[in-house]
Amino acid sequence: MNHLKGRNQNTTIYFGWYVILVGFLITAIRAGIGMQTLGFIVAPMEDEMNWSSSAITMCITLQLVVAAMVGPSIGRLLDKIGAKKILCVGLVANGIMLVLVSMVTALWQLAVVMIVLGGVTQACIGNTLIMPFITKWFSKKRGFVMGLVSAGANLGSALLAPLIVSLMGDSADWRHAWFIIGLIPIFVIAPIVYFILNKSENKAKIREEVTKENGDADKPEMTFTVKAALKTVVFWRVIVAWNLIDFAMKGVLLNKIPYALEMNFSQNDAAGILVVYGVCALLGKLIIGWISDKIGLHWIGIILSIFQAIGIFMFVDASSTYVLYIAYGVLSGLSAGGLIALMPIILADYFGSKFQGALSGITISLLLFSSVGGPLSASIISDITGSYKNGFLLYALLTAIAVILFVFIRKPQNLERV
């Protein structure tokens, strides 16, 4: 299995931290030009192309169906050939997708580009593939570093949202903005990732360096096989809770900007809440990553889900920019950031890291309901009722149900040594 060398030969810096940098950059660019900011093009596309919001959203979300279909295979490849080729392919596909989106003139073209290239992107550089790669380098510090990596998503959205608005200009030129932004993953991020991951060696050496770094060389990791994990009740409780939360968060991520505009907030207001959300979610991920190594993960899930539900409820009837910033930017930002960081931590902590690539690939498929239903539901409700409001109320309700599920999630005790 190909990976980075455990330590840079010219320094004393543990090479796992370079892996963290790779993960941080990828999550930053993926989120900065992904679900968190794609909402900026929905309204201009509707106006220019006379397409419905649900049709556009369907094209965007169908990429997640493709990712779910190929996710298990990509996960197994991660365990076998390492991350370099997979991540670079995903980054290039991401950039090409955005460049081609800027050129579409028909709905079927948008669908093909989003489904094919978007599916490859989601499968190759999504969190469910990035996080297993990270877990192979850290064990004792796993919660903190996974929180750090996932924080890149929020920094990316906070930095790129104003840039996208600026590139679109007063004329809402989404084509120009998306063409320019699409060049970043191809010509900036992919070369950096390739350079850092270019040196590799076998898995045994990695584990030697990992255990040396974390001080647990005499403690072989206990882990579930994929088959054993799928037989546990806890795994399926986690999946159901994750689906409910993911349904709500993905739905809010893609539809928040159209809904904010519907409530007569400006594009700059929408960009502003993304910045606040990004900063707060970044803090949430770092905080949760740190405390997840110290307290029960299910308690963290309960608290964060409560805050997320409250934030969405407040967003529904936001009467001012201040309320909008508090509801979505602060409450939803802190809790969503923590929840996004928490779920991969639960998988790694509860079931071990050895088969995380394959297990995470399967998880992508099991999240198909939320990946498609979340973003699409509010758009369909908007097309039918003329408002996103009921869709957001649905998101808040599902998040509240997830609170109950977290009460019954505990780390399984019967581990299988492999």
C-alpha cells in the first residue's frame, strides 16, 4: 500500500502533519466551491436559463448518487493503492466540472457534467475518503486532527464565498465566476497534493511511525472487519442518525442562499453569513476534535444536534441580518462543524482504522437518502408552495429526531482483532 514516508528525512516534523495539510487543502477547496457556495448560481441560472430550482438542484445532487455507487470501490482502492492518485483525480475532475458548468447551454448538459464529473469528485475527495486516509496516521490524536482537517471546509467557504460574489459582480455573471474558480483545484491544489504525496512506502512502516508518534507501539489497534461492523446494531444507529443530520445539513447548505434571498436579504448578506458560518464551523470542528478525545462521543452528538435544530428553527423566520447571523452563522455553524467532524471520528473510534477506507466507501452508499433527499426536498417544496420555509422546518424536525438516536449510541465492546 502506497503512502507517505513516516518522517521527512530532512526535518524532525512527523510526516503525518503534512498529510493533515493535504486533507485541509482538499476539504477547503471542495467546500469552497461545493455545496456551501453552489447556491450562489441557482438563482442566476433560474433567471438566465428559465430552469426551475428543483431541476438545477436535481442535477447537483445526482452527483451524490454516482458517488454512492462507486464509493465502495473507491474505498477499497484507498486501502490498496493509497491516496495520491485518487485525490489528484478527484481534484482535476472537480476543476473540469466547474469550467464545463460555466459553458452549459442546456439542462441536459448541466446534468451530464454534474453527474459524471461531480460524482467522481464526491467519491474521490469527499470526507468519507479523506478521513480514513487521515486515521491511518493518528490514533491518540485522532479526534483533534480530524477536526482540524474538516475545519478546512469552513475556511474554504469563508474565503471563497466573497471571491465568488466579487467575480459574479452586479450582473450576477455566474459563468465567469465558475470558470475562474474551476482553475484553482486543477492548477493550484492538485500539484501541491501530488508533490506532498509523491513519496511513499509500505503500510508497515506507516504503522511503525504512527505508533512511535502516538506513544502506543505496544498497543496493537483493535478493530472490526467490515463484515463485523455491519452486523452491529450500533453501526446502523449511527447510519440512521447520520442520514437525518446529513439530510438537514446538506439541504440547508444548498438552499440557504436562495431562501435568504427569498426573505429579501441581499447577496452580500448571504455571503456574510457564509463567512460567519465558516469561522464558527471551523471553531466547532477544532473544539469537537479536541474534546472528542476526552468525553463520550454520543453526548457530543446530542448537544450539537440540539443546537443545530435550534439554529435552523431560528433561520426559518429570521427578521434581521443579526438574527440570520446568530441562527445560521453561529448556532448552525458551530454545531454543523462539530457534527461533520464527529461522524468520521465515531466510525474510526468505534470500529478501528484498518478497514476505514472500505467501511467509509460503504457509508457513502448508505447516505444516499440524505445526499439526494436533503438538497432536493426544499427545492421541490419551494416549487410547489413558492417558499423554502416548510423545507427548512422539515430539516429542523429531522435534526431533533437525531437527538433521540444519539441517546442510544454507544461504543461497541466486542471487538474483533485482525
